[in-house]
Amino acid sequence: MENICFAHPERLFLLLLLFPLAGVLGWGLWRKFQARKKLVDDNLSEHLLGGWERGREIAVRMMQFLSTGLLLIALCGPQLCSGEKMVRRDALDMVYLLDVSNSMLARDISPDRLERAREEIVRISRGIERGRRGLVAFAGSGVVQCPLTTDQQAFETMLGIASPDLIEAQGTDISAAMDVAQKMFSGSKTEEKVKAGGVAVLVSDGEAHEKGFSAAARKLKEKDVRLIVVGVGEEEPVVIPLQNGERKTGAVKLDAAGRPVLTSFRPDLLVKLAEDAGGIFLHSRESGFVSDEALNTIETIDRGKQWITEPRYREEIFHYFVLASVLFLLGAGVLNSKQ
């Protein structure tokens, strides 16, 4: 059975550009409608404005939007893929699991827990010369923020925009994040028997509100995935600042009774998680980073165990998307010239 895959999945984040593009095109269309209403009465507009048609203008904007979208998809290298084969890799796959729950905004470590977590991940990923890296952002659920890629710049771009806004369901479900990571390592959601290999680096403050992470940790161990747990924060309770734009500067998160919500670093949970997975726990403190210790651990891992699944057959189809993009662009130009 054939399905669509991408030669450059790390570029899929470019599709996010379609959201501001839709806003710009919609705003321009609205401005044109308003200008037309001010200029002349609707009953006389067809005679005075040369047969300007609202439907035609909407069609032009839609075709411009579709043309851009298809071109962005073409840049990701779409392919028709079928079959599977096992491929041996000399380099390790690294999946980073970043806690983006609201408690990560606490400032008991400079500048805050989330920014310190990002910096730890950047330092570790830059210290790995070969291999792919991927990113899972999690709070009340886990999502693939960046698929496995060799593109360090694309990885850091996706890491930089990871925030609590990404995930609607707040809380901290570590087990959900590890399940997502396990599927990334296996290369297939249904291929449960593959020895995935690789390294997972989980960065969190340990405030998990969901149970069941021990089973997920043991599952990673069974997949031959080494887990490195990095804890960020201090044990002294602190308030949780609201994100910029939510309220006035200095505002903090409140509970239903109007009292400030407090958060504290929970190393006991993270230590237990590392033990269950057969990994190690590191505490990132105000006094220094732990990225060097993490890299030393990664260097001891046997890279010869790394196997991944890849499509057996690939057929490039990006040129069809380019052709469709050009046709939509030409169509928009033709319609625009007739107004």
C-alpha cells in the first residue's frame, strides 16, 4: 500500500506560514470590499468599476493561497512510499522530550525553567556530531514538535517556538510523551517488536499530574532506548508567572479561590523515572548546566545497535505539486487581468 512520505520532514514547519498568509490575504480582500463600498453604490459599481466581481476576487485570493501551500509542500520533498526495510545506522537517534506545562514558566532558575530546559537541549544536540534528532513537546498530552532530522537549524527553530500555548490540555503527562517518543524510535506505530535503540532526553520540573509513567519508562527500556532525565528548578515553592500578552506584567497564575498557584521542583519523581527506565538523572541548577555530563553518558552507548525502518520504494512526486502551484498562480493572474 502506497502512502505519502517526505524526504525532508523537518521542513514541514514551513506550512505554519500559511496561517499568517491567510490572514494577510483575507485582510487585503476585506480592505478592497470596504474601499469599493465607499467609492460607489452597489447598483452602479458594475458600470463604473468595469465589471468588478466579488466572487472573482475571492477566487483569485484562494488560488494564490493554494499556489503558495502547494509550493511549500513541494519544498518538503513529497514522495510515494511503499514497503519497509530495516536499515542499520552508525549514528544514534536522539529524541528530546520537553515539558511545556505552565509550571515551566517559574523563575526559580534564571531566566525561567523553560528557557533553561531549551538551553540544555541545544547544548546536548550541538554536542552530537552525527545522527538525527527529534523533539516531543508535552504537557497534558504529547505532540511531535519536530520529526527526526539531521537538520540542526530546523530542530533549533522548532525548539525555540515550543511553549505552553502549543498544547491545549495542560497538566504534565510524562507517560504520554514517552509513548510518542517510542513510536518515533520504532518508525512505525504498529511495529511493536522492533528494537528501536537510541537516546531519549527528558527535561522537566517533575510536577507530573498523571500516573503510569513507570510502565512507559520500562517500555522504553525494552526498546533498547537509553533515558537521560534532566530536572530543572528548585525545591522551594514559587509562583507561576503568566505568559506575555495574557495579563499585565507581573501577574501570576491564580487558583479558583484567587490565591497564587505555587510550583516546586520534584526530583523524587524524576529519579524514580530514570531508575525504572535504566537511565540516569541529572539536576540542572542555577550554578551550572549538566549538558557535558549528558554528553559523556551518550558517548558510552553502543552505536552498533541502531536499526530503523525506512520505506523500501520511494517515488518523487514533488514536481506534481510544483506544476499545480504554477497552474494556480497562472489562473489567479488570468482572473485578475479580467477584472
